[in-house]
Amino acid sequence: MMLFANVERLLAALGALLLFTLNEVRMFQGMPRAADPGDGRVHAVWMQIGGAPDQVYLSLVDIGVRWGLAGLTAALAIWALVETLQPAKAKS
């Protein structure tokens, strides 16, 4: 028996987590620190990366992407957990 028999579920969950983290860093580094009504970035979000808390302003698209990636990460982590905890099927 291999230690990591079905590694694709682990890689999928880790990939989603990496994508979510990269998006958070992108938003922390690139989003404005003041509201910009002309650009639609009026929704304030507190973020903390590397111990530096700051408030950034996001548009509805940015918020949708953030929550979508969070949902994808949670769904893949749950899928990986469920698949891992299922009893192994006996080969005939």
C-alpha cells in the first residue's frame, strides 16, 4: 500500500489554497487604500498579511472572486477529506 495512493485530491486542495493565497496577496498589494467610487472600489475589507494589517477597498467583482476562491478551497478540502476517510475498496 502506498502512503499517498490518490495524491490528486491532496494536490487539488493545496492548489486551491495556493490560488486563494495568491489572490489575497494580490489584493493586499494592489488594491487602493482609499475608496474609489469612480472605479467601483467602495467596499472596505480589513486584511493582514505578514503581520501588517491594512484596509483595502474592493469592487463587487473582487469580493465575488475572493468568496468564490474561498468556496472552491473549502469544497476541495472537504472532498479530499471525504475521499480519504472512505473505506478502501477491495480489489478482486
